Amino acid sequence: MHLKTLTLRGFKSFATTTTMSFEPGINCVVGPNGSGKSNVVDALAWVMGEQGAKNLRGGNMADVIFAGTAKRPALGRAEVTLTIDNTDGALPIEFSEVTISRTLFRTGGSEYAINGTACRLLDIQELLSDTGMGKEMHVIIGQGKLDEVLTATPEDRRGFIEEAAGVLKHRRRKEKALRKLESMQGNLTRIEDLAGELRRQLGPLARQAATARRAQVIQAEAFDARARILADDVAQAQARLQAQSVNEKKLQESAAELAARVARAANEVSELQAAADAASPQIAALTENWQRLGSLVERFRGLANLATERERSLLQTGPSAHRGEAPERIWQRAEEARVEEESLGKEVRAAEDALREVISRREGAELRERELDQELATVNRSVADRRELAARLNGKIATASSRIESLAAEKERVAAAMAEAGKRADAAEQQVIELEEQAVAHTDGDDTLSIAHEEAARVRQGAHGAVEEARQAVAAAQSSVVEWRTKADTLELSLAPEDATAWLLDEHRTGVVGLVRDAVKIAGGWEAAAEAALSGVATGAIVRDVDAAVDALRAAREADAGHLELLIESGARSDRDDAARAALAQTNLAADQARLASDVVEGEGGSAVALRALVTGTVLAVDLAAAKQLLDAGAPAVATMAGDVLSGTHAWGGQVQAAAILARQAAYDDARAQTTAATEALARAEEELARAHAAAAVADEDFDQIAAQLGARDSHLAAVSAQLGVLRQSLSAAHQEIERNEERVRRIDHDLERHIDELADLREQQGQLEDAPEDLAKHAAELSAERDAAHKLTVAARSDETEARLRLRTREERLRAIAGKSEALQAQARSVEARIAQEERAAARRQEAAGVAEQVAKDATAALVVAQEYLAALSAEREEAEGMRATREGELSAARTSLERLRQEQRELDDLGHRHELALAEQRLKYEQLAAKAIDDLGMSADTLVAEFGPHLMITLPQAEGEKPKPEQPFVREEQEKRLIKAERDLARLGKINPLALEEHAALEERQRYLTEQLEDLRQSRADLLGIVRDIDQRVNEVMTSALSDVAREFETTFASLFPGGKGQLVLTDPDDVLATGVDIEARPPGKRVKRLSLLSGGERSLTAVAFLIAIFKARPSPFYVMDEVEAALDDTNLSRLLGLFEELQDNSQLLIITHQKRTMEIADALYGVAMREDGVTSVISQRVKDLAGS
């Protein structure tokens, strides 16, 4: 795994997109100061999750976004993308390349992504933590990181090792679990308080619930009585409603009969009305004709009068005379207007020509005036420029003179300061020499004390190591004793007989000797084969003779004890070992491949012969292949270590008998022997531990005494070293001040020489400027006078142009006023002539119309006479029809009177029916009210109420618990009313009742049960979390013990490489507590006896910090490391040693080094040149070194 590419967009000085492709091995980033090299380191830290703006050399996180320059605007976001080669699978993700990106917007938002998928910062940190790259970023050694390592507390140094060891994620898990425990404790306390509060509330609420139950019984009594009373009211209302319904039916029959009579009378009236209506159209037609004929008579009379009047009017109207101007005069005026219009047109054209001439003259004058203005301005600018140049030269001459004087004075001051610094340096150097001699003398005198301290520390460490070894030996012995004792107990339980053999031993029958497994001894490794050869007898018992065997078998069958396997000591003798031995000799198998069973199986006492007889002729083989060879060579039977048995006539086996009784017996015997040995070893280890504790106590006391003496000496040396450091700083400051003053004097001399030359040049320029020609002012005056004359001509031309424009506008207005007047007068003359002709034609038409009006008057008078005759006849016929209509109207009035009388009777009957309806509605309303009351009060309909609680039903009175049932009673309203009053009185006597008490009590009990369960769950969860914390502590303890040991070993090696002949070591502040111990650094360079870091020089301190970090890198390698100018202050010798360590590191890790050292660049595999362009943006150029070597 190594870094592959790094792409920066808008990050700090990388305004444009910049991609750096890294090589495995050593990569060096070089460039001048301020070019942006360290920004590459910041980008790596930032993309891997750095959250501290100060660690990125900024005030806030927005400072990482390109802030803009004078030539480039600021950007709105910064983005860094890091691609990691994961071919080796170091990262726990199934990709050969992993790309991590981080984007920050100037508005404050940020985004993280892994392979283009959005994620959280925590995801990136956990992904990298498995490779030893955590949030502390120990793989990135920036500027100032070395001093941070040296000034860090022991606990902070431990943090570097933790991150490299990859235990930070375990610590985060532990912290998360502890936070959960803290939060859970609050919940646990709260639930316990709630449970206690619920227990306090249950008592009063239980009493309220009992009262509510009593109230329910009384309410049920009141409900029954109220329901029966209401059911009686409903039943009575139903009866009254039924009676009212019968009366209503009779009224409806009478109303129907009267309605029939009214209908007949109405029909008669309708017939008479129809007859009257039939005569009405005839009379109406006669009346209409009479009215129309009278109107016609009036119209003829009016027409005759109108025609006579029209004739008279036309004859009186004569022809009218013409008024106004004669047409001939109008034609004359039109001609005069035409002549005047032509004259004005000629005058307008002449005025336009004059205006054009004046405009041309004015434009020429203005052009000349502008030319003179420009020439005069040019001359004036030249005069002003010379004046300004003279003023600037005077100012520069004064400034240069003043600067020369101040530089001379400053040179005198610097010379005086340099002399004073030389005096301070001489005094400080003398004091440093004296203190160094004093320190060396004191150190040489106390060398014996340092050697004694080292020897005491070595003895103390050895004593504590011996204690720890003894303690581990005791723990190992205790564990061994427990292990073997447990194994022996387990095997002893497994050896207990489980068939009839156990029964036989418990019976203590005569002739039973013991168990076969106790009497037999098998050579190691052949237990399974021997048990197979014994044909099951290995699990059985031993009897003395056949009679004892028969007796045992008979008893077992009678007791139904189970199956028995017995070995008879006085059994038959046989010897088939000759054939077996011959087979062994023929096959020539080794002793570990095959053996006679009789040589392996040994017995104790009288059972030895019987056991040998059982296995005689049987050979034990290591496997089936060897068994086949032996059987072919003539062996009677062969048993294998796997428990298989072969003979010439039969075979059995096929399954490994891992739990063979003889093997378990052998294992049991061995466990008993090992237990005894382990117990003895435990006693010896405890004695050794006691002796080690005593030796350690003595070593601690000696070490403390010598450490106190050494502490006093070190305090004195520290005071001398501190004073020496102050003097050295003073001496260094004096020398630096002298060097600065010398450099300052050189710069002052250079500046004086430069300013003197500059003053001479300025004076020369001033002389040249004073010799310039003086005719510019005279030429300017001449141009000014000429421009004034041209201006006067321009003004006169503009005045003439204005007058010409006025004359032109006057003539144009007069022309527009008279234009069209001639055509208008001609049109007017033509109109007058047409009107005169029209009046003559109208007089002729009036004469003709008078004759027509005379004829119309005559015709209208004749028609009037005929119409008056027809009107008289029509009046007589109309009077006759009116008489007949009066007779019919009398008959119709009599019929209507009879009809009205019948209708009055009908209305009276309807009123009676309405009263009955009101009474019925009232009864129905009462019934509905009772029904609604039944629903509202009792929750049931009226019919259901009567059916279940009606007065026709018998009443069963309730009885108390244990009381005999009461007989049924008929409904008596008074008794039910008394019953209701009593129930209401009892209910009131109970007082205030909580109707929700029963539900609240049940809910509270349920909640208490729920809280109790939750409390148990929380306690179990707390126990689980504590178990997780213990597991994490155990894991961290194991990992850190190994890591601290490895880092300490590598530190000693690395320190020896950087300081040949020196000695360095890491010391734990609390060795007994690996989880909390800090790490101190003891360093003693060659030729010095000091160990404290504060007494080392600056270079030694830096190398010590590098040694510590490289020890971590070697003990727990990370995929890559970034180092920012860590070798800047080293000399060639120490640089060579450090570069050697870099070359060792590149075997397992990739290195990215920011450097100015040429020798560091020489060992690099790739170089990256970083430069700052003129626009303030960093650019990068890369080059592989092997490509350079090839070219």
C-alpha cells in the first residue's frame, strides 16, 4: 500500500488543479521558501481527516481555501483528492485503489467521499486507523513536530505509540461504551425513581379503585330501578298514543264524505262558468269590431282634414331668393390668392440660399478657432511639464541629500552598537568557559555515583523481572494444576461403568476381583488396538473362575441389570503366538508398525494369564495396510490402532474409537501423575516468588538511596546547565548582533554610494532644465491673441446665421398661411352655383304635391260616410248579446253560494281534525322524548327498554355474596321509586368518586411491571457494556504490551545508529498499568553522562526525537510517512546517519520528504519541484530520478 496520486483544487496556494503522482520509495518535494511545499503536507493531513485549523497553520478552517491575489480572485471552495494503491489489501475494503476526497465550501459546508460515494469523516478515520494512521497523524512530521515530541508529556508520547499500534479505534469503542454507561446510569436512576414513585401511588389509587367498584354496584341498582320506571312511562305513552290513533281514523272518514259533496258542487259551478265563458268570446268579438270601426271613422276624418291643410300650405310657399356673395366675385378672389402664393415661394427659396452661405462662413470660423485652441493647449502643457519636472527634481535632490545625512548618522550608531556587542561577547565567552570547567569538574568527580545508579537500576530491573518471572511461573503452575486436576476428574467420570458392570461391583458378589481396565497395562499408543484385540472385555469385570462368572451372569439376568463382559482368571490356556511371531518375522515390520498383542498387554495378579490368553495369536498393527500384510503372512488375527480387527474368517471396525476405555484409563493415569508433578512445581514456584519479592524490596531500597543522591547532583548540574544555557544564548545573541551590525554597515556604505551617485544625476538634470528655451511663453501669447480674433469672427458669423434663419422662418410661415387659399375659394364658388340650381327644382316639386293633396281630401270624405253607417248596425247587435250574459251570471252566483256553504263545513271538520292531530303529535312528542331519554340515559331504544324492563315483567332483586336468591316480584312503581331514591342516597354517601380509578390502577400496575422489566434490561445491558470494556482493556493491554516492547527495542537500536557509542532507552512511568502508563525518554550521547533531555544540545534533542519516531515507524510500520524539513539543522555526519535510516524505512514504507538538502535529493526515487508563480499560485514539476539516470 502506498500513496498514488494527490490532486489539489483551490487548496491554499494551489488555485488551479494540480496532480502529484507519487512513486513507491522516497519522494522529495523541493523548492524555495514560501513556494507552498508545506501546503502539500497540510493537504495530506486535511484530506485524511485533520480537524484542527491551527495544525494546518490557519486561524479557522476557511483559511485553507485560496484567498485570492492581486491578479486572481478568491475561490469559493477547496478540494483535495488522495488516491491510495491498495493492491496488498492493507485497507479493509475490496478495491485495489481507494480514493478519498474532502471538499470545503466558503459558506461553511463540507463533503467527504470514498471512491466517489459520500461518507462521514468518521468513516475515513476508521478506514485509515487499521493501518496505523489515526487522527493524531503521527505519520506526518511537520515543522515543529520534533520539538512537540520532546516537550510532550509521557502520556502524549504513549499516544504516538497507540496510534501506530492501531488501538485508537479500541479506545474510541471503550469511550463510546463508557458514555453509554454514563447515560445508562442516568436512565437507571430515573427508572428506579419512577418505580418508587409508582409504588407510592399504588396504595391510594387501590383504595379509590375499591370505592369505584362499590359505586359500580350501586349505580347498577339505580340503573335497574330507573330503567323500570322509565319503561313504565314509555308503556303508558304507547297506550295513549294508540287511543289517539283510533279517533283520528274516524275524523278522516267524515272528512272524506264531506269532500265528495264539495267536489259535486264545484263541478256544477264549473259547468255554469263554462257556459258563461263560451258566450264571452262572441261579445268580446262584437265589442272589438265596434271599437275598431269607430277608430276607422276617426282616421278617415283626420285624413281628410290633413289633406286639405297640406294643399293650402303648399300653395302658400313660393320660390326663395339667393343670399350671399355672388359666384363671380369668389372666382376673382381665388385668382388673386394664387398670384400671391407664387411670389412668397420665390422669397423663401432666396432666404434658404442666404442661410446656407452664412452657415458655411460660421463653420469655417469655428474650425479656425478650434485649431488655435489645440495649438495653444499644446504649448501650455509643455510649459507646465517643465515646471513640474523642475519641482520634482528639487524634491528628489532634497530627499537624496537628507537620506545621505541620515545614512551617515546611522553608520556611526551601528559602529557604536557593534563595539558594545563585542564587549558583551567577550564577557559572556569568559563566563561560559568558567562554568564549563566547573561542570566538567563536578561531573568527573561524581562519575562513581552515576555508575552506582546504573548498577542499582540494573539490579532493580533484574529483581523486578525475577518477581515477574516468578509470578508468571506461579500462575503457570496454578493453571497447570487446575488443568490436569480437571482433566483427571473428567476422565474419572468417563471411566465409571455404565452397564451391568457397575451393578456387579455394587453387589460385592463373591468371586468378583475388579475391573479389567484397572488390571491391564498397555504400552503407549496401542490402547485402541489392544482394546479391539480384547473383544470388548476391556470394559468388563474380572472373576476368579467359571462358577463366579455363571453366578454373576444369572444374577444380572434376574435383576435385569443389563449386559455383562467378564474375564475369567482360571480360563483356558492356549498359545497361538508362534504363528503371529512368524508373520511378524516374514513381513519384517518395525516395532512402531506392528507388535504382538501379548507383548503389549500386561496384567496384574491372577488376571495376567487370562488377559494374555485373550490376545494370544493377535498382532497389533498401525493401520489396515500393515494388517493386510500380516494376515497374508499367516497371522491368526490383526487389530489396528483405529480399532479395526481382521482374521481369516471375519472382520469388524470401520469407525475410530476415540473414546476407547483403555485409552481413557491411560490418559487418566497420566493426568493423575501430571497433577502430582504440577502441584510440586507450584510449591517450588511459590517459594521462588517469595525469595524474588524479598530481593526486589532490597533492590528498590538501594535504588531509591542512590537515586536521591543522583537527584541532588543532577539538580546542581541542571542549575549550572541552565546558567550555562543563558550565557550561551547571550554569547550567541552578541555574536549575531555583531554580524547583523557588520552586515548593516556594508548595506549603509552601499546605500551611501548609490544615493551620492543619484544626487549627482539629479543636479545634472536640473542644470539642463534651467537652460531650456524661453520663447514658449511668447509663442503662447501670440497664439492667444490670434485665437481671440478668430473667436470674434465666429461670434459674428453665428449672429448672421441667426438673422438668416429668422427671415427664412417668417417667409415660410406666410407661405404656409396662404397655401391652398386659391383652391378653397374655387370650391366655394362651385358650391354656391349648385345650391341656386337645387332651389329652382324644389319649387317645381311643391306645385305638383299640392294637386295630389286635393285628390286625397276628396277620397277620405267619401270613405268616412260609409264607415259611419256600418258602426250604427254593429252597436245594436252588441246590446242584445250583453242581455243574455246577465241572465247566465245570476244562475252562476246561486251555485257558488251553495259551494261556499259546503266548504265552510269542510273547514270546520278540518279544524277538528287539526286539534286531534295536535293532541296526537303531543302524545307522540312525549313518547319520542321518553324514547330519547331512554337512549340518552340508559343507552337503549324504547322498544328494547319495554321488552327488557317493562311493567309486565317479573323483577329479580340482586343479592349480596353468600345470600340466598330472592323470589321474583311483580312491578310496583312506588317500590321502584323508593329503590331508586335509596340507591342515589347510597351513592351520595360514598362521596367523591374517581370514575377512572379502576383504569388508572390497572394502567399503573401495568406500567410498574413494564418499568421493572426495563430496569432488569438496563441492568443486563450495563453488565454487557462492562464486559465489552473489560474485553477492550484486555485487547489493548495485549497490543500495547507488545507495541511498547517492540518500540523500546527499536529505539535502543535506532539511537545507537544515530549516536554511535551512546545509549538511549524508553522507560515506562507505571510498568504495572499498561493501560495508563506514560513513556519517558532517557538519552545519553557518547562522551556524556547526562540522560535528561533538558541537558542535551539542540541538535542532540532533534536527533533523539527523530530516533523515537523512527523506532515507532520500525516497530509498527505504516504505509507511508511525510517529513517536513526534519533534517534541516543537521550537519553532514548526522545527515548521513539519518539518510541511512530513511533507506531502511523505504523497504516497508513510502516516504514523502520536504527538503532543502541536496544529499536527501540524491537518494530520492522521484523529485517534485514546487514554485510560486507571479500571480501568487503554486505550480509543481515532477521528475523520476531513474529517468534522469537513464538519460
